[in-house]
Amino acid sequence: MTTATAAVTMYSTPWCGYCKRLKRQMLDAGIAFDEIDIEQEPAAAQVVEEANHGNQTVPTLVFADGTALTNPSLAQITDRLATIGS
């Protein structure tokens, strides 16, 4: 799901099972997000590496306030969104 007003960007790969599960959970919860495939966007892979100490770990979510979570639970995402006021 890609929206102009998403408060979170998910960095993922097409083959990542954790990414697929989290996307489904977020869609079911009505959480809008932008998604970027790090295999198609080299600059996105660098964002993920910076958030994960040099590792390309997905799913990595980056929020509007610049904070990031790696392979978070849905509860962690909703808590973070509530904290940043989205």
C-alpha cells in the first residue's frame, strides 16, 4: 500500500515471509504505509543498513519522526504511531 500521507515506510523484499505477514497485519489494522523493495532501490538498502548496524534486515520500518523498528510486532507499530501522533 502506498499513500502520500503514510506515517511509516516499510523496507522489504518480495521473498521475505516476515514482510508479507507484517504487511497483512498492517493492512488488516488499517495502518497506511509506503513500501520500498530494497532489492530494486539501492538507496533504500543503504537506509536499512544504517538502521541495522550494516545489516540488510527486513522488514525495517521507518516512521515520520525518523525512528526505525526492525521486524516489529503490530503492537510495537501501533505504540510508536501513537507516540509520534500519527
